[in-house]
Amino acid sequence: MLIQKTIRSEFRGWTVLTIAHRVNTIIDSDRVMVVDAGRVVQFDTPANLLAAGGHFRDLLDMSSSAGSTVA
């Protein structure tokens, strides 16, 4: 959590590429690219991806049902 907080504060205004396996790591990013089997399947803001459904929404739903919290 400290690393995520530092990245958010110290790299504000920079382009940061984050490879994440937990949705809470990237939920407040400006843009999210979802890759499945080596192919880009979604790319947009987190809010638009959640509204559209699909892979990103599925990841959020899976993490929520597993007891993970979105920060």
C-alpha cells in the first residue's frame, strides 16, 4: 500500500505503466488496458470499463467476491 501511495503522489502528472493482478492497484488510474491471452481486449477509463461490462467488470466482480476491497 505504501508503494501505491508513493506512486500516486510522487508521479502525479507522469505516465506510469502498472502491471497489476489486483483491481484495487489500478482502479484510480486515468486509463486501463485489459490484456487477455496477449491481446488488448479493453482500453478506457476505469469508470467506462465498469459501465461497459466485459473483462474489467468481471475482474472487479471476482475480486469483490473473493473478499478483496477496492481502495
